[in-house]
Amino acid sequence: MAQQTLLRGGSVIHPGGQVARTDVLVEDGVIREVGPSVSAPEGAQTVHLADLTLAPGFIDVHVHGGGGFSLITTDPEHIRAYARWAVSHGVTSFLATICADSLEAGIECAHAAAVAAGSVEDGATLLGLNFEGPFVSPDRRGALPPEWLTEPDLRMLGRLLAAGAGSVRLMTVAPELPGASAVIGALRDAGVRVSVGHTDAKYEQAKAAFEAGASHVTHAFNAMRPLHHREPGPLGAALDSPGVTVEVIADGVHLHPAAVHLLVRAFGSARVCLVTDAVRPAGLDSGTFDIGGQQAKLDGGSIRLPDGTIAGSAATMDALVRNLVEWGIADLATAVTMASATPARVVGCDGTKGSIAPGYDADLVALTDDGRVAATWIGGRLVYEAPDGIIRLGQPSTGRE
């Protein structure tokens, strides 16, 4: 017998950003019907959402960890533990983003992530792997361990892809490096999305990479040649390349709110992909942590190496969405688009995730008026409910409602 749930009475964020009070019927993990006054089939569980807003689940395509759990690990259980924590912040899918203190260590971490890929019981779905490097510029490495970096090499690329066992979705490449064009072509042919980042590329070099198949930019403005009026660099090239998306870490640390506003105004919400770039201590208060073999300190919402270099983020996806609204950059529906529909398109799962529409996976998050997570569903299954218990579960329908 089909498992059915009727989510009733909430304000639903529809594809395109429209918001309306709508019912959503879920059957066997998939959205079957969306509309006003949907009838509850016999036996369906009814969930009353009251004054909550129902949004597509957030998809974090660039994240290294959080909640005390690292995704840069050789233990798949650590990844699954992160997935169970992430749902409390509205994340329903993510990419395990890998960099390491050596190439061999990165390969071992990729093996572990490949094992954990897919659905996680009571947790967010691991869509696959994101390699942040190793074919990136040493001059723009940011907090990436220097031992992780290497010049673009097809043989090493083959080892990395083999370690990912078919689950590699995204890789950051610096296109100005010798051999980068061959790597970009090989990734394109393998169906892996290419992101330009950790790069000192000039405008023409980045533009050529986008024309060759690169389609994304890793954490815009950070760890790259800056936008300059006489040398627009990677960001200028991305803006001139239709369809190219850019990652934005809207935590107030990586980017000033005015810079976030500039990116959203220039690219539009359909091309801006919110990411946390979060590391293991994200969501915690303070402390000193090992990140990629380097000691980093969390203090005041900022994670930095001893030399002051930003070492990932302490942000969560729901906090990024709230920031965009509180900073006056976007309304809630538009901010959610940048956390769900856009990242779904970045990794090629926009036909099944990132929207509340019939045929899509029932990966959903209920938000309060101030953007807090009240509940999260993965494949129609309630996996997180806020302690205050805002949502209300009704009795199974008799089919006469």
C-alpha cells in the first residue's frame, strides 16, 4: 500500500518564486499533487503546517563538514553522522567536498565518500563528491593544504575519478595552469561539472574555460584574481558566459553584504548558488580544530588559520537564507531559490530535486516567519522536527475529508 502524506495549510514556495497557501500530497517519497484544497486519500497522514512556509529542501554543493563532523574522512560513518545533523538546518542533499593534506589522503577520503553516497537513514542524501582541487593555483590556494595541490595531470585525474567510483559530481580547476584544458575536457566527457576557482586566471583564460565546458565558479571573490576594471578576471568572464553559476558564501565573513548584493543583482538568483563551505566546527560556538592537517580557530563566527587566512565557514544553510532576507538582498522565496533550485541545476539533479512540483522528490523544509527550520522531510519522511513542535500531525484520513 502506498505511503501517503498530505501537508496542509502552509505557504508553499512554488517554482519561479511564487508563494501561495497550497496543499502538497506526497506518495512513496514523491510529490504527487500540489494545489489548493487537495483531498486526503484514505489512510494518508495529514500534517498541519499552520503559519509555516514550505520550501524545497536546501542543497549544499560545497561543504566540508559541520556539527563536529568532518566530510574529509576515511570513515563513512562520520559522513552519515553529518548527514543526520545537517537536516536540522534544512539541508536535504549535499556534496561531500574533499581536499586533504596529501593526494593519497584525498584518494582515501574519496573512497569513503563513495561508500557513503546515496540515501542516509534519517539524514540528508549524499549526492556525490566535490573535489576542491587538487589542480588549482598555489598562489590562490587560500586555506587548501599545499601538499594537496598538483599540476593538472590526466593520470592523477583518473585516479581521483576511480576513487569516487562514479559519484564525482564537481571539481574545481584553475584554468591558467599548464594541462588544465585537457583536464577540463576529460571532466566534461566524464559528465563531471567543472568549477573555476582557486585561480589567478585572467579574463581571457577563464572565458576560454567556460567556452570549453566549465560551468561554475567556486566561492566567488574568494581565492581568485579580483574583479578589476581593466582586468575583469574569472568573475567578469563568468558574468559574460550565459548559464555559468557562482557560489556565494553569504555569512558576512567571506563576503561583505554589499558584495553579496552586487553578485545577486549582477547574476540573478537563477545563477547564484548559496554554499556554506562549512567545516567541522560549523554550528558550534568556539574552539580550536584540525582542518586538513592545519590548526584553525573558531571565534565570533569566523574560522581562521594562525596567519589569519579564512579556513572555511562556520555557517549553516538556513543561516545563509536568513542573512539574505535580513540584509534586504532578497525575499524568502528568492533566497530559497538560491539554496535549492539553483544548486540542483549546478549538479544536474534539477529534474528531481530543488522544486515543489509533481514528480519531484519530496525533500522539503518547513520554515518559520523568521526563517528558522521547523521540520525537514527526506523523500516524504519526517527526519527532523524542531523541539518546539510547531507542526501538528493529524490522524490518518478516512477518505471523507
